[in-house]
Amino acid sequence: MTTLEKDKKAEEQADGGVRASIYERVRGLFPRGVVWDEIIGCVWAVIFFADMYALDALFRVIYRGAALTTPGLWTPNVFTLSWCAVALGAALLLPRAVSRVFVVAWTSVFSVMMLVHCGLYGFSGKFFSFSDIMFADDGAEFFDFSYISIRKIMFIGAFLAIVGAVFASLMMPKKRYSWVRAAAGAAAVIVGAVGIKLTHDSLAKQYVAVSWDSYAQNADIYQSFTDTPKSMMLCGLYQYTARDAWLSSGIDTLFADDGDVLDSIEEYYSKRPEHAETSMTGVCKGKNLILVQMEAIDSWMLTPESMPNLYKLYNESIVFENHYAPTYLAGGTFNTELMVNLGFFPPIYGGKTGIYAGNYFPLSLPNAFNAEGYLSRSFHNGWAETYSRGIVHKNWGYERYYSGDDIGMPDVFFDSGLIEGFDLMTEGDKFFSFIVTYSGHGNYPGSAVSGKYYQKFAEIYPDAEDIYIHSMAHAYETDVFIGELVERLEEAGLRDDTVLAFYSDHYNYYTLDDALVMKYKGAFDERTIEHVLFFINDTDIGYMPADKVTSSIDILPTLVDMFGLGVNAQYYAGDSAFSDGGGYVIFEDNSWLDGERYYIAGQSETDEEAAARNREISDRMYYSQRILLHDYFARRGSWDDADKSK
């Protein structure tokens, strides 16, 4: 059959109701011949390759302000071009039908991933990480799309990318699988893999000393991979996803020879003092403790109108006036919860739930109280499955975790129902009860809690913004529980023998307007906005201001100090608020504040004094995180020497 006869037959098929393929329709627009057949037959590959690169380039250009790097940085372009080559090679190696599915699936997955990154960045200022999945249960039932803000151009870009992939898949010619295609595919995969490996090695194998001053080096950003905006702009969408998945899975630790790391941990902590006597050591010894972690109860929410019970306690307590709650993990609640209970900085990558459910924590807060004969229990509105708290808390040393359902809360949205667990909270000759509230959690407009109290606070604050009124309504519900708790303690004759400690898990970001929150609390940037509540109420001590800068990591050693618990405090990353150590907060972006100096990483002058503080801070975080990542106490077997209370 001649070429003319073939063309005529194709036209007859199209006109006669037999649908010609997209490839055949496009092919018909060009002259006939072997050369043109080969050119048009490769169009799909060009479209797919360009489509993949354009998706990443659009993302990096639009979000170029997320980090102090530019879209033109060579590393993300090499990574992205290499991954495009690998994906194209895979498509060439696969049979035509499977390749079509692969092309569309690859592009669709990364288009959705890009939108997820955009949405999370609009809410939290961070890009998505697979390590965030362990926090997905927290508030998932109460998710509201008002939290998410994605620019329209990103939706358009994702849509066009998928359309381009579909068109590319339909442009694949129907040809017999040939050795030429296989060779081309293999070559593309090899070239791409080599590009990824060489670029990875140039960053991963570059020596970077463990120093806080290394934050600006690309190799440090890549190796630590903790700053998601910087990491994304350094790697590009595809390499970021691959490296994030690898690190978040913790697989790399399975192949690591960490004997040297364990030795370095042991050497570092051997130089720290085991105990630090202070003016407040043992002042609460023998008393009971109820420790309350307050969900999103920010400093500006503590008013006589919105939280009368907590306000009264605050003015009768030891008040830590310069307290901060940085959020190193995506789950702000669990982030603070684990620091307060374990005394370690959380590892951002490789820090799966299994660390907290399976590692050995002899120095945990509940274990410290258990060693003194206390009955330790934990309580929260949420289910035991959230953050795996039912397993995690027991592993930390709590006798049991009690959910809202376990204690018979009428409605888990309302903190007032936590009082149903009062008898369980105060059982035993000496008790330590850890309570995590919930009513401060968003979303606010349209919630059941706001519906109950909104009108009350609209009348109290007639000129306030709507979100302010909603926030106060939620704070009030938490305060109802606190008032009932104090009342029941008094009725049971336990008030004077029970210390009440309160702290915020994080600043209130559920307003979805940080500018307003900064105005409410007098903060002036994204770090000082994390100034929150922490105070300890002991009826024998009364009101006492403490102006030393503290953060969440200092709460555990402060309680250990005040209750005179006989544990070896040298392993804690923080310090007692009454000791000579510490006295600074470490923010998520490597900046710090110590009451006299506010050091902003990348902006402030690094003089000799700042350099020394940077090194001290760097060591604290590095070795603290490695204790968790390497299960130090269980694997090194050094606990017999470390635990002076056993």
C-alpha cells in the first residue's frame, strides 16, 4: 500500500466514524516521510519532559520568597532536569499502554503535591513533609478549608501540567517496542541518576562542622534538611520529595554505623553537671501535681472576662514572664507535649511515632515522679489513636492514658467535660496528672463552642474583631474546666497539697491572622509571637515573678527541681528556670533570644559572644536529638551509671 493510499484510508476511517488517534490527527498535519515520522513520534517525550520541568519551575518562581535562595540556583535545576530524565527514561522503557498511565500518574501526583505544599505554606509558612503524617490525626476531624490559601496561578499551573501529560500520553505513536527505544530509555535513566548522585554527593559529603553558624551553607541546609522552605528551594520539587521520603522514613538510620555517634553523646553529657541546686530545689517536694497543657490559650486571651479562674490563679502563682513555645514540628501540640514530658528537642526528620512509642525514656517526667512513689496518669479529650497517645504515654511512664470517651465526657469539644475524670486524676496517695485541653483548637467561626458563648463575648467586647470574640469564647470553655477543677480540689481537701502548673502548647494560630495576634500581644515578628503562658501555682508560695527567659524545653527540669525529684538532670536539653544555666529560647529558624540580646540568624552580627552562644545551642540541640534518634539509653546500656534514683 502506497503512502497516498495510507493517507486516504486514514481519512476514510476518520470520516467513516472510526476515530483516529490524537497522534494520527497531529501526524496528518505534517508531510509524510521517515524523518517526519521520527520527529512527530518524539513530540510526546518533549512535551512530557518540558511539562515536568515547567511544573517545578513555576513552583520555585512563585514561591521564591520562601527562602533566601533564587530560582536560578544551579542545584535545583540540575536535580529537576535529572529527575525529568529519569522519569522520561522510565516512560520510554515501559510498554506503550503502561507508559501512558505512568506519564499521567507522575504528573498528577506531583501537581497535587505542589498544591499541598502551597496550601500548607499559606497556613504555617512551611512546606509539607512526610514526617508531618504522624501529626495528621490532630484536628483532622475539625479541619476547615478556610485555613488554606493557594494562589490561583498554582491551580492553573497544576491543571495545565496534567492536561499536558494527558496530551503527551495520547501522542505516543503505536509502534512495535524497539531496541532503540529501550536504549534511549536506559540512557536517560542513567544520565538522570548520575546527575542526581553527583549533585547529592556535592552537598551530602561536604563537611560542615556542627555549628549554629553553618545555617547559611547549602550543604548544611541539605544535610540537616530541617528548614523546609530553604530545602525546597535548594532541591526542587522532585529531589525534595525523594529526600524527604527517605529521611522521614528513618531508613537511613538502619544502615548507619552509629557507634561513633553514641560515643560522642556519652562524651558530651559526661561534661555536664548531674544536678544543679537552686533556691527553689525541693520547695514542692511530696506535693501532688496537676500539669495542664492548654491548647492554643495565648497570653492575650488571659483576661478577667474571658478566663476569670485562670486569671485568678495566674496572679497567685510563680509567673515565668518571658516564656516561649517554639514549634519545631508540624504538630504544635505534640511538639510541646514531648519536650515537656521527655526533656529533649524533637528530631524533625526520622522522628516517627515509633521513637516515642518504643524508645527507652528513664528520665521522662512521669518516670521521675513514679520513682518517688507517685501514680502518674494522662488525660485528653481526644482518642488514644491520635499521635498513638494510648501507646506513647504508657511508654513514657504513665500508668494509663484516658481519653474523653474513657472518662465519660458528654462532648469532647467542651473542656468542661474533663472534670468527669476528677476521681481518676486525684487517685493515689501521691498523684501526678497530666492534662491536655482541647477547646482552644480551631476552627472558630461556626463551631459548637463559639455558638454557645459568642453572644456573651460580643456584648463584653462590642468593638472587637469577630475572630477576637470567637477566640475568647473558646478560651472561656477551657476556663470553665479550670474553675471546676479548683473547686473539686478544695471540696476534697486536696487544694493545699496539690500544685497546679499551666502552660500554652503554642501561640494561637487558629485566628489565621498573625498580624492581629501580634497586635493583641505586642509582638513584632514571627518569633516573638511565640511568647506564651507558663506559671506554677503553689498555695504556700503565692505570687512570684520570674523574668528569666524560658521555653518549653525548660519546663521539665524546672518541675524536677521544684519537686526535688532524684533524677540525673544532666541529660535534659533545658535548665531549671531557677538555675544559672540556659536563659534563652531557641527559635525554629536558628535565631535566639536571651533577655538582653535578640540574635536573628542570617541578619545579626556574629561577634565572639554570639559565636560562643551559637556553639552552645548547636550542641544542645544536636546531641539531644540524637538521644532520641539512636535510642541512646537502651542501646548504650549506660543507664545504670546515669540513673542515680534507681
